[in-house]
Amino acid sequence: MNINNLVRENILKLKPYTSARESHLNGILLDANENSLGSVVELNGLELNRYPDPNQNKIREKLSQLLSLPKENLFFGVGSDEIIDLLIKIFCNPSEDEVIICEPTYGMYKVCCDINNVRVCNVLLDLQYDIDLLKIKNAINNKTKIIFLCSPNNPTGNLLSKEKIIELTKLNVIVVVDEAYIDFANDEGLIKHAVELSNLVVTRTFSKAWGLAGVRAGFSVASSEITNLLFKVKLPYNINKLTSDVILNALNNFEKRNLFVNKIIEERKRIENELNNIPFVLKILPSDSNFISFKVEKPKEVFSYLESKGIIIRDRSNQYNFSGYLRVSIGTTYENDRFINELKNFKG
Ligand code: PMP
């Protein structure tokens, strides 16, 4: 599919900014008005006085090896949140185009649309919180540019059907699959498909399994056409040297990520069992993520009770199609025990 018919005309025509470090990273660098004398901070020999590599070469190369995917298909953002925003900027004309999101889902798709003044069309997930193909197909019109999907979905926790996602990529729209939680699912996700299909974008993050939420780094896998567009519209130096250094370190520590993932999955199973034994917990959604959503009769009261005990979970009961649900992240064994014990003490 030629995706150019979905790209905003001003973005197609855009002559991007060419930054100094685009052409030269070495030499007597007198081209970027940096401070050649050095930096007031010395950290890991990183030459913080120089702008970082705008092409993100080192981290893309390393990730490319790890995922066995071409570097040309990889892009890093300041969290996957930045990539969500950039995709809307690339494809959606403000106050003209539309985006489909499937509720209940991650809130930033709508917020980014609202910021960019792009209309959101809400299509509910089905009763199993999977994609409702028919409803989506009915909601699409010639102004629809992007469908945002989240798999495993936040806040329901489940993987979406791959077959249905692939079916949606046959339509003349960009399909974005947010795989922030894929490391906790027994599934390899859709990154390989995103290399093949020109209108499929998969986003992932270092904020969850890798334990690097404080660093702000995420990446996308997409066709080289879409990846080039992301490079075209991003701010020149979105990934700084400190982030880049941490990500390289992280990618060399894959085993530690795996240890975290295994422990979190083990604890997830334990909490699921514990929740099952609490009489006022009406429903527990099976989770492929690092959190569990569960339904209670009085979500606000349960939330406030836990909060008063210093245990902070997320009240998601106001989301579309999700009334009564609370969401708890899987913590350490101690934190999880505290959560379960206090929850058991709730007297509604
Ligand atoms: N996608 C989903 C589904 C999320 O739940 C979150 C954060 N909670 C993000 C993306 C944001 O990820 P990042 O930290 O990479 O911006």
C-alpha cells in the first residue's frame, strides 16, 4: 500500500531542518555554537557539551541486532508517548481528519488528538474486550487516518486478536498497535509484520519491563516510509546522550529484563489467586500485562480506603465500558502483600 495518500500534504512537502550533527559528529566542530571548552558536568565521558546524534544510530543498530529487524524500520521517541503524538501530526489534518480509538483504552491517544485538534471516534471493544471489526469498519470514513489499538490493552490487560489487527491493515488507514506491555505476554507481538506492512506501526517502551520509566524512551517498528516521516517531523535531537547511553546499557542487560518479567508474571498469578478469594471482588480480568483490573461494587470507596492506608492504585471506573473497575500494578512481593491485606480489610 502506498501510504502517501494518508500523509498530510504539508508534511509531504516539508523541507525538514538539517541539524549540524546530521552531517558531522567528529572533527573540529565549530558548526553548532556549542561550548567547545567542555561541560560543567562530567558524566561517563559522554561529551555532554556536544549535541547528540540526530539519527539515533548506536541505539538503533543495537536494537536492530537484538530484534533481528532492519535499522531502517526503527525509530526512538521520548517515551512511546512522543511517537503517538508524532503519528497524529504526520497523518491528521487538524479540525479535518479523524482517529478511531477502541475504549476502554490508554488515555493518551485521545489527549494527543485533542491537543492536535483531531476528531476522535470512539468504538467500544467487544464483550471480551477484543476488537469489534464490524463496528470499526462502520466507523471508518474518508477522513479516518489512524486506528489506535493497544495490545495487551491498558486497562483491560488482554492481548487483542492478531488476525483482526491484520484484517484492519487491509483498509486504507494507518494501524498503530501500542505494545507497551507485550513483554509480559506470552506472545511475540507484531513487530515482524510492521516491517512488511507499510501501514502498520508498532510502538514499544522501556518504561515497563525494562524498568526505565524515569528515562523516557520508547521505539517504533514501522515501514521505512513511516520511519522516515517520523525522522522528518521529530525535534532535531529528541534522544539525548544520557538516554542513549542508558538504553545501550539496557540492551546489553537483556537477562535482567527477563528476570524482572518472570518475577512480575509470578506475582501477577499470585495476586490473581488472592483476589479470587475476596468476596466483594466481582470480576478479575485475566492479564497479559504487569497490572490486573478487577471489578468491585464500590470502586471509589475501595480506592479511597486503600489510599488512606498509603496504597495507591488506579480508579478506572469512569472509563467508557469499564464501570466498577480498579487497576493495580504488580509491585514487589511486599507491596503486593500490603495491597492484598489492606484490600481484605475493606468493609463496604
Ligand atoms: N502506552 C501504554 C498503553 C501505556 O500504558 C503507557 C504508559 N502508562 C504508555 C504507552 C507510555 O509509555 P512511555 O512511558 O513509553 O511514554
